Amino acid sequence: MKLSRRDFLKLSAASAALASAGCSAPREPIVPYAMQPEMTLPGVPRFYASAASFVGAAEGVLVESNTGRPTKVEGNAAHPGSLGATSVHGQASVLQLWDPERSQAPRRMRQPAAREQFESELNEALVRLEARRGAGLRVLTPTVVSPTLQSQLVELAARLPEARVHRWDPLNRDATHEGARLAFGRALEPIYRLEDSRAVLSLDCRFMEDEPGRLNYIRQYARSRSPKPQSMGRLYVLESAPSLAGAMADHCYAMPLAEIERWLLAFANAPAADRTMRAIADDLKKNRGLILAGEGLSPWAHALVYRLNHELGAPVALIDPIDPYPQPHAQSISDLAQAMHAGEVELLVIVEGNPGYDAPADLDFAAGLARVPLSVHLSLYDDETSARCTWHLPATHYLEHWSDARAFDGTAAIVQPLIAPLYGGVSPHEIVSLLLRRPQSGYESVRGRWKAIDWEAALRKGVVENTAFPPVKAALRTVALPTPKEPAAWSVRLVPDSSVLDGRFANNAWLQELPRPDTKITWGNAALISADSARQLEVESGDVLEINTHGATIHVPACVVPGHPEKSVTIALGYGRARAGRVGNGAGCDAYPLRLSDSLWSADATSIHKTGSRQALATTQNHARMEGRGHAKHIALADLIGQARAFEDETPEHSLYPAWPYDSYRWAMSINLNTCVGCNACTIACQAENNIPTVGKDEVIAGREMHWIRVDRYFEDRRTLFMPVPCMHCENAPCEYVCPVGAPVHDSEGLNLQVYNRCVGTRFCSQNCPYKVRRFNFLQYSKDDEPLKAQKNPEVTVRMRGVMEKCTYCLQRITRARIEADKENRRMRDGEVVTACQAACPAGAIVFGDLADEQSQVALAKRSPLKYDLLAELNTRPRTSYEGRVVNPNPELDNG
Amino acid sequence: MQVFSPVAVLFLKIAALAGVAAITVGATALYKFLPAPGGEVSPAQPIPFSHQHHVGDDGIDCRYCHYSVEKSSFAGIPATQVCMTCHSQLFTDAPVLAPLRESARTGQPLRWTRVHKLPGFVFFDHSIHVAKGVGCVECHGRVDKMPRIRRVASLEMQWCLGCHRDPAPHLRPPAEVFDLAAPRPGRDVQDGLMKTLHIASVRRLTDCSTCHR
């Protein structure tokens, strides 16, 4: 009897089915609506415009909703704080919504309690305080970007004149605003027009990661890098800590903060004295120069920069701060702490933020909080502050409530909910309306604030028209400049973390596992240190350092980073959380004990030494093996001029494999290293879109992270080079030849795809992939947990243990566009398919499309003189190609 | 020296062969009687809804209830309120409709049992099949003759591929897509439809990526 393989498998399956004793497929219910909401079409996602605020200003978002579940965040092209792009935080915010560890109930003294009890207790206290015109009532908020909340707080101050509203945001703009107060007599916010300047000098300004206008600034930077001699900009960076701007700079100088201030003084007074300064000053004068000052600098340095910009005629506008609070945050929270210690605070309402964890260490905020008879904390998580307050109330996520928010330039947007509050949370507007003793829903408050506008249009577009702040004309004053202080022997630079920011995203696994741009560290922080300084201290990456400052000691593992300033270590804030949740607890080390109210961004170290213990750093790039092989190619602008090809094409002419016939679309991607700033938005957007699991610190150490697109980072030629690497979708794909079960397949349009059901997990394909972009599910990483599974993209298979996976060029997006085009009997148009990484990219560095269409953006990019293929000599004929980076060093300077 | 006599060896051989044959025949027979891989062909429903009555007798168009079949991957299951457009007037006190009235009263949706179920890694889209001239009857059979809905196709990959490898015989003019009784047009009409409807190449239709992602 002849038994074919297929019959044999059928019979095996039959016996297996027999063994499970007559089981049939489980019955699956299919649940329609009882009352169908208008405009719903199950299976077709809908997008709603909203706005999310992370670094003291809003970024406009379009949130994808699949039958009522928010699953993915995209940027809103109409919003100035987004321009169509999203930050890593925007992408990860949808995971935060579904985080099972969000606070789910009000608590009194850490025990679950009823909201009615809270309201009666609050009212009792308010009646008492109102008799004293509010004396004893304090409200504490982070930066308020919501105009509605601002007016509610103003109303509160008018109703209870003795009450006080304080601000504390760990990522505040104190130095910028105080500098303006010195220079102009009032707090102002600079708005940079980077694309109008051809020579930008950044003095430790982290404008690509922490500034309120970051996404807008990255886009502008990218536009200014068009490699044409007459228009290409030049970027000079002085940085005290590794930053994206420093990595992208044409000339980068690393020095501690105090040194940067001394440099600035000398630069302002006598630029001719030093060759570097003279060259930079000439360039700034000739090319409509613009100087940016970072938050780490002193107010006087900011004032000086305002003056220099004025003298240069720099393209910078000044506007009123979007949160018109009259005091520096550090001052405000110091006042509050003092009042709490003095027993003057009877009722403290903390509206979001986590001051119990992130307040300046010298204020002993936690002890002060213990002296407040009635303290209330509204927050997403039952965190360090909640544990010390009388009451904790669960807050609503921005995808659950009505609000509004201003972008960095003042443009307002309405925040609209995508879903009813999952845990009956309270919004900031609602709690302030309780204080006003006029309980109102958030919707009523916001709607009341925006009576005069076309409400529907504002919701649909995601911005309220004509609300950007007008530029302010302000006269410069003379500023007395100090003699700069002598730098300390060792200094500690504190920076917001690129992933968890001030710590608020500590429980977000996507962000924790996202490699930090400069170090590729995941799941924690480290003391970044230069190679020379490390040698001096006799430490290597992973050695734990003990850092002593006046009054505090912390232990933190070192991480050697080339190009870091000497005699200085950089530590990211936001780690070492005690009550973040299962994901964030214990990750990294807490640097807040070093942070004092009069020096928020640096601390003088009294001693730094090695403890002898070691701590593994979960880094994703063992760069030492790849360095120096020229994978991330770059060329100087002067060398590019007149070249047809900047980089030699190393693709061999012949191949042993027959060429695939392609008769339809030919999908391809081009990644522009000249504009990519290494921000990681692509990685996390891909994670959100493609149901990519996180694996945890131990698995990352084992090299098992799952990201389908990674951003490689090289230190070469005294530069930091970033290189996003997704699957190359090779035409001669090495993975396809070696699979014993034919799981990697080549489709008719050139996509190289993995058939999960065929995959038996031999991992031969991954072994044979020269780009190492295939990812294997060593364990069951994708969990089916409630409510996290609600975030999953219904258009993408959730993979199980034992199968290989990789970038699909967002096949589900191609399919959706294809079906729509096929229904209309036409070809897909250029730009109709936008991959998740492409959509998120603030620099617009990724283009995707059809090579068969000669006019497509991607075909155009492939004809660029800067085009090259990664590892072309292997003759894999990758569909993903790169445009090399162009650097534009000043010929007057040798460093570059 | 022989341990077994030649007769014994022959007996053993026959017995072994018979054993293999018995197992094969038994397994094949059992396989036939096992529940189909797609689940029950006609499971019980909360309301014994009759397509025969609604489609065959009353002549209600498929799209009245399956409202998103032309726009979405999902054909759509009618909301309680759609049923109530008629049943607030007709058969208002029929005992079989008690669950429907309960749903309309409480706002709690009905929970039907799925009849056509595809595995999670298959991404089927109704709208493109309907747009390309694949009639409802091709996969769902004559539902206008089914008092109780039942699955007529195996929904196995082989069955899908049967059509994707040779789509022409399964096509009908777009105007007849929702007509269950219309006979299939002739081969020449179908060959014409392959062109006018721009049916993708067989290579494209049989790419893994067409249905799996």
C-alpha cells in the first residue's frame, strides 16, 4: 500500500484527535451589537484625532480604534507638535492604557475605599477651608498644558485667594524661562526655526529628545540636511551627556556643564581668541546662525544666548510659555515643602505627577507629606506618592478622558476619549471641579472652555485653528554675567531617560525593552563614562560604581561610552522605582537622591570609586564585533559634490541562483541615514503594529529580544552613526535556501515571508541570515493576559513559542491597500502603503513603495548617489537599501 | 538453526501485515467519522433562525443583515435592532423569539454560535471576494433552502486553493453575486469576467501572503 506523506500526516492527526477522545473544535460565540452605533464597520479600524503630552507640550495623535479598542497611535500631520510623526512615548502610551497594573480603585490609607467617602471627606475639609478663604489648601500639578485646566485653576485661585497652586514637573523649563526673565524681564519660550538657519550651535540642548518641540525640530533638522552645497545646514554641538543632537552633529565637543558655560562666556566675549570659536562665530554670522541652550545651563547662560541670538538675527521666535506659571518649578515645590514641614498645609491635592519619588532630594518631600492631615493623589498608578497620601484616586488615561492640550507653539488640540474609563478613573478636570464645589464632567469643562470654535472641525482635524501663540516683541536688558565657577573634580550629569522620561513610563515593557539610543542598554540605566575616565577609575562596563555627593550615595553600574566628557558621569533619571509595578520595580538605579532643588541637572561628586561588584547590563548590540566594517556609510559633503555614486556598488554581477520573475509590484524600502536621528520611534511603532512581545531583562542578556527593526549604533571616525535595520527582503534570500520545511517563502512581489505554521524552529534561517534580523520565540513570549490582549492588532497573527518571525514590510497594510485598490480595479498608488516604521519616523527617513513604479518615492531614493546596500558583496540583492549619511564639517576646523 | 519453523514465520508475517491493515482501515474509518476540522456543521443557535424563511420565502437581500460584506473583511452580523425592525411588529409574542426580545429590552447582545470558523492565522476578506464576482452561494451554499444554517464547505486550505488556483469557474457577473438561485454563467462569460474584474494572477492568488500574515 502506498501511503503519501500527506495521507500519513492526516492519519497521524486522526489518531491524535482520537486520543483526545472525540473533542471537536470549541464552540465560538459570535456577538453582534444590540444597538449598533452609527458609522461602525467591524473589521475596518477607525481613527480619532487626539493629543498626548509627555515633555511639557502636546503631540497630535490619530488613534486607531478596532471595534472600540484603541490599539495603535499614529501621528497627526496637521498638528505642529507631530507633523505626522510620533515619539516613542506616543507609541507606547497605548500599552500604558491596557497595563493591568494601573490603579483600579480609590484607596484610603492604602486600603480600597469608596469614592463617595472620598467626596464627603473632601467636602468636609473644603467647607472648613472656605471659611478661611482657602488658607491651608494647596494643589500640586506638573506642567499644565491644558488651557481648560489652567482656567479651572485660575478660577480656584479667585474663589479661594489664600489657597495656592504649585507646580512640579521633573522635566520643567525653569532655566529657559528664568533666563528669559533675566534677559527680557518676563518668562518666554523660544521657538526655533532650525530649517531657516544654515549654522546651528546647540549648547547642550537636547532638542531631539526632551524639548517640547522635539518632533517638529527633528523634522526641521532633517529638512535642513538636504545634501546640496548651497543649502545644507551645519550643526555644532557642545554636550555634557550623549544626546541625539550630539550624534548627528558635524562638530561635537563633549565637556561637563560647567565647562560649557565657561566656553559660552569666552565665546560671547572674545570669540577671536580661539580658533574653534572664531570658526564657529564666523559661520554663525555668515549663515543666519542660531544658538540653542539646554535646560542644564544656568539662567544667565540662557540670557546670554538670547542676546547672542538677537545679535545674530537668528531665526527664533519668542512666545509666552504655554503654561503661564509665574514661578520656577523648583521654587514652587520648595515653597510647598516648606509649608508642609511647617504644618501649614491642611489639604494637599496632587493632580498627577509623582513628587513622592521625583521631588528634589533636599526638600524631604515625603516627610513633609506625612505632616499633611488630608492629602489626595490622583494618578494612573498606585505609586510612591499614593502610598504616602491619605487618598489615592485612579486617574483616567488620556485615551479615556476629555481634555485639551497645547503644542510647543501654543496650538491647542482637543483630547477626546477613545474608550470609556476602564477603571472608573477621575480626570484632572473632574477633581479640580470638585475643589471648585461645582462637580462637572471633563467634557462639560472642556466644552465650556471652547464655546466659540467649530467643535466638530477641531475634533476631526485634531487642532483648534489659529491658536498658536503670536511671537512676542521683547526688549533685551543688560545681564550681569557671573564669573563662572570652577568645575568640580568629578561631576554627575542627570538627564531624563529617553524611555521612561522622569520615571512615569517605568512600568511600560515596550519602553523598558527599547534600547536607549546611545548605549543600547535596556531595562535599566547606568553611569555613562568616557573610556579615559573609566581607565582612570579602573572600571569596565558593568562594574558597579559608588558615587558620593554632598549628602547622598548611590550605586550604579558603569557603562563606557566613547565621546563622553571626561571627569563626568551621566545617569538617567526615572529608575529604581519601588512602586512602579511588576515591570518597573527594581529596574535600574534611582538617581533622584543626587538631585537638589538648586541644581536640577548636575551634581558635584565628592568621590567616585569602584565597589568591586558587577551588574550585567542588558545591551542589545555587542558592537565591538561590527565596528570598523563600514556598515553605516558616511561621506563629507565636499567629497560628494560631482559624484554619481558616493559609495562603490559591491554587488557581484552574477548569481548562482536564478533570478525571480516579478511581474507586478516590487516592494522596497529605503532608509536615509542622513536624516535618521536614531530616536527609536520606528522600533516601537513596529512593536505596536505587529504584536511583537517583550522578553524581559534576562532574555535580552541572552540575546533574544524580538524587535523586527533595530537601530544599530556605531562609533566610527569619532562619530556616532545610527542605522535602522529591518529585514532586507533579499531577492536572493539566504534564509529561504536553508529551511528544511520551506517556512521562509518568497512571494510574487518580492516579500520574503515566514509561514508560521510550517516553522518547526530549526533556526537555520536565522543562522544563515547575514543581517541577523530574524527573531525566534524561544519561550511563549506572547501572553494572552487580560486586558493586555485588547491592544493586539487584529490584522496580525500572534506568534507562539517555537516559531521564527521577522519584518513583513507591514504585510497587513499592503493587503489593506491592495484590497481597496482592487475593489476599484486600479493599481495601488505611491504612498498608499505606509509601513508602521515609516509613519512614526519624525525625520521622514524611511520611504517605502513599489520599485516597478519608476516615479515612486522609493525608486527615486534608490537612484540617489548616496544609495548603497548593506553587505552588498554577499549578493543577497536586498530590497531594503540605504542612503548614506552626509556630514558637513567646517573646513576651518579639523575635528569633524 | 531456526528458532521458528517456516510456517510460524509465515503466520507471523501475515499477522503483522493484517495488523497494519487493520490499523490503517480503522484509522481511516474513524477519520471519516470524526467531527470536521471546522467544527460542527450545523450547531444549535439561541434562536432557531431560518435562512430559508427569511431569504427564500421573504426574499430579504443578504446585505440587509450582513451589512458590511461589501466594505469589510467581516460580513457583519445584524444587531438586535435590525431584527426588531420587523419583529417589533411581526411574531411579537412567538416563544422562540424570547431571547431576541430580551436582548432588545436589556441591551445585552445575542450570542450566536459561529458556523464558519477560520483559524487565527487565516485572514479572509469578504469584501474583495464579493467585489471580484464570487457569489455568496459559492462558499455558503443555498442558504435560502436551509431552515437551519449549516456549513457546506470544508473551509480547509485545500478547498480555498481549489478556487485560488482556478478562479474562473467560480465567478459570476457582479449583479448576480447576491443571487443565490442564479445559475453559474457559461465558461466564456467567466473568462470575460477574469479580464473585466481584473482577477489577479494565479501566482499572486496562491502566494502564502495573500491569506496569511
